[in-house]
Amino acid sequence: MRLLLLIIVYFFVFSAVAKNEQLIEINVDGVNEQVRQNIKAYLNPLPKSKSQRRAFIFNAKNQIRNAMESLGYYQFRSSTKLIRNEHSPWLFEISIERGSPTLINSVEIEVKGELHNDQKYIHWRSKVKLKPNERLNHGNYIDTKDQLIGLALSHGYFDAKYSTSQIVINRSLKVANIKLILDSGTRYQFGSVNFKGYTLDTNLLSQLTPFSRGDPYTTTSISKLNRELSSSGYFRNIKVIPQLSSTINETIPIKVELQNRPRHSIDLGLGADGGGSTDRNIDPRVRFTWRTPQINKHGHSQETISEWSRDRPKLRTSYTIPLTHPLNDQLKIRFGLFRDKYGVTQVYKPIQREFDTTDKLESEKVLIGVGRQQTLTNGWLRNYSILGMKEKYIQEDVIHSPRYFIFGINYSHTKRGDDTLDPISGFRQTYNFEYADPVFGSSIRLARLQARFKWVFTPIEDHRFVSRLDLGINITKSDKLSKIAPSLRYFAGGDQSIRGYGYQELGPYREYIDSNGDLFRQVIGGRYLAVASIEYQYYLNKNWRLATFVDAGNAYDLSQFKPLVSIGAGIHWISPVGPIKLDLGIGLNETETVARSWRFHLTMGSTL
């Protein structure tokens, strides 16, 4: 039995070795790398048996000729030499003299029919690679031919066909004349759109359809319909099928097969928050998310997120109502309960003659609001909002509980160099204005202005720069600063601010004596914010990159303005769900409340 097993193992091992044994090696001399690789491509696949090797050698000269002529070398000369080795692969040596290349003498591309005046064709025609006096390349000719027929079909010219497609080569003069004549025929139009498997109001589906009956057919419109339906969040599966076999009078009906998402979905997430420079404790975090993508036929939806952590538990829910368009015009109703911590609270120790950190400025907040979010035709996102909020906190040993009725407007725009989660270039800008007034029930009169910018720039392949700038200002009377809730003030620190320092631990501070006579120092946040960053990223390959950065700025008041600087480096993994970044930030400064700090930051998400 053991002998039989050994024979079987030997058989499979020997077979695997024999199967992977290389029978012939190819060496090409006398040409550049492009021509060499083209010859090898024509000679592939390499033989896997001795009988295949004989056939390979027999056909090699024809394949070499095809490879050279495909690049316009009709006057070439070649010689081959075969070295037969008994215990190693045979060596097949090819020597080439290219000779003078065949040049393109004329290029005639003509389109007959409606496509001739189509702007897409006119633009494509100006970009054609085939040019007179350039070396003939059959690959470029085939690409051009395929591109033109592809352009016609993608724009609804389904009867398009070539009446002439030829290359006429004069070997003695070493010139080629190219002629392509395409009869485009009539352009087809969109017919009726028939949706199947939906429970939404048909008006919503019509609003998601980016074309109307009678519009010229384009595959771009078909792709946009699929993208709009997917982005709506209502459907699990989507199939958009042009009914080409059911055309009537050059109109194409469209069939859309839909499958709704589950009525409810629940996600559970686990995570952790690290402490600040003054608190190295790890704060576990559990997130529970409940979504209802479609509540009724009118397309209403809701999302509720409950997050528990020791320092920052929260509950927030939003209810979305489509208005004039399910994606581009929405009414959002929000409700939230939050507890958060800001800055640093320290008590003076007379014996040690130094301040010792005891806690942070803690607040509890409840809010309810409504807003209208619109995507404008120029790509800007606009959001009007009205927000009612009450926040309770203890500052300088005094309990505060201001209320606000805030009117807000926000504009934002993002431009990407590509559609990936890690674009090579782009620019994002956000502007926010909020106003509260006692006339409307607020505790104080307050105006808030914020501006945020982020740039991505890749001047040379594999070398990318990312920079950002965050600015903010609160406008109110000086004697009302303590009435500005912590969530409306400005703090700095954290992975989206100044790395190397803890989240929201930087800003102006106040000293006070509590009821027990102890001296305290408390970071309470600032009226102003100015933070900037520049980061250089080097790509090791398409999945990994190294980064180094400088962050600077702070939250401040005019009486306390101390810019802080941090430097650091990191390694980033470009995952399918976006970059996952591990950065080490090192603070170069220390303040009265924060010692010189270092900190790891782990973040995930799109750069823009």
C-alpha cells in the first residue's frame, strides 16, 4: 500500500514538473524593446510539448513577418538560429534588420449620414492617431476603425457599417494610403421606459430617468440611469436593458428590472478612540445603525445611529423626504442627543507646584432641525437649515444651559481628477454661515462663518501632495463668550486638524478658583480657528504609499494666540473601500495645558 502511494505521488510530481518544463527560449536582437515585445507577442504561446515545439519552429518565420509588418516594417530582413540543448531548453535566436519603415501617405476618413455633423464625431476626428508622414502601425489603424464604429453605436447609430475600410500599401515606394468610409444611417431615439419590480411612485422613477421619449439614444444616458437608480438607495439589483430587438421606427424601448432593498437593515460596528496628549486611555466604541431605505411609495427614508462610548455617546436620526428630485432635492429632518468632551481641565497641586489634568469640559446637547439639500446644475451642493438646540455644560464652576434657534446656509463643491476613492487631483471647498438671535428665542446673538479647503495635486507620477486649510470665526459680544456652547466654539487637535495632539484638546484656556478654593485651568475653545496642513505622499505601488506631513495652526482668541506645529510620517494602504492611513504625529510645541505630544492616528476614507 505504501509503495502504491509513493508511485502515485511520484507520478503527480513528475507530471507537474514535466508540465511546467520550459522547452524553448527566445532571444531577439537588432530591434528596440517595442519591436522585440511585439515579436514575442506574435510568437506566443510557447510550446508545451515536443510536437508543439516542432510546429512552433515551422511557423516562426510567418509570425515574425506578421509582427514586423504590423508595425510598418515591410522591408525588414531576418535570420534565425536554433540551438538544441539536451538537458536544457532549446535556444531560438532571431536577428532582425528593420529596414526603412512604411510611412502613411494619406488618411481619408469619411462619415456619411447624420453622424457627420455630430459634435462627438467632430471632436473624435481631431484626436485621431493616424497622421500622414508617420510610421504605419496596423494596431493604430484597427483601434481607429473600432473607435469610429464604437462611437456610432454608442450614440444610437445602430445601422452604421463600413462601405470601405482598407490600407493600400506600395512596397516599392514604402508608403500606405488609408481609407475608411462609414455609412452611419439614421440615429435611433429613446422609446418608452418600462420599469418592473418596483413599489415607488412612478413620478419618482421618472425624475430619476435622465432622458425622455424621443431623445437621441446614447449609452451615456443608459449608464446615468443605472447610476441614478443605484445612488437612490432604494434598490438592491438594477438591470437596464435596451430592447434592440423591439425597435419601431428607429425608437428603442428600455426595460428596467428592479429589486427593492430589504425594508430594514441593521449594521453593528466596533471601534475605539484613543485619548489625548493628557489621557492615553482607550475608549471602546460600539455603533448601531438602523436604516429604512423606503418607508412608503413616496420614497421617504430614515437612518438612526446609536453610538456608545465612555466619553462621547450619541443618538441621532434623520428622516429624508424627496422633493423635486429624489437625489438632487431633499428635505431632511434631524434629531440628536449628544454628550461630548472638549479641551482639558486641570487643577493646581501646590505641593508639586504644577497643574494636573483631571477631566475635560463636558457638554450634553439635544437638537432638532430641518434642512433642504439641493444639488445645483453647476455641481454645487446647497443646504438651507433651521436648527433648534439646547446645550448644558459646566464652565469655570458655573452651570450654563443656553438655547439656540440657528438659521444656516452651506455651499460646497468637490472637483475630482477621476472617480476613484484616491484621486490623483482635486479640489474641495466648503462655506458655512449660521446665525442665531434672541429675537427668535436664542440666548445670545451669534454669527458663525467657516471656510474649508482641500487640494490634491500630482505633478509627477507616484508623487502626490495633499493640502488643507480650515478657517472659522464666531462673531458676538465679548461678554457673551461663555454663552457660546462648546459645540459652537473652535478647538484644534486630532487626525483632521493638528496631528500629534488629541481630538479637540487645543485652544484658549481660562483660570478660575472653584467654591473649594482650588485653582483650576480649563481649555474652553476659541472664537477663531486657523489650521493648515501640507502632506507629501510617495506611492510604492498601486496599493501602498508613504507619507510625510506638517500641520500648523490653532484655535485662538485675540488675547491668546499661540500657533502650534506638528510633523509626522505614515504608511497608507489603498484598500477597495478607500485609503486606510496610519500616521504618527509629533507635536513640536507645548502649551500651558498640553505637553509636547506624540500620537498615532488611524483613519479611513476618501481623500476628498
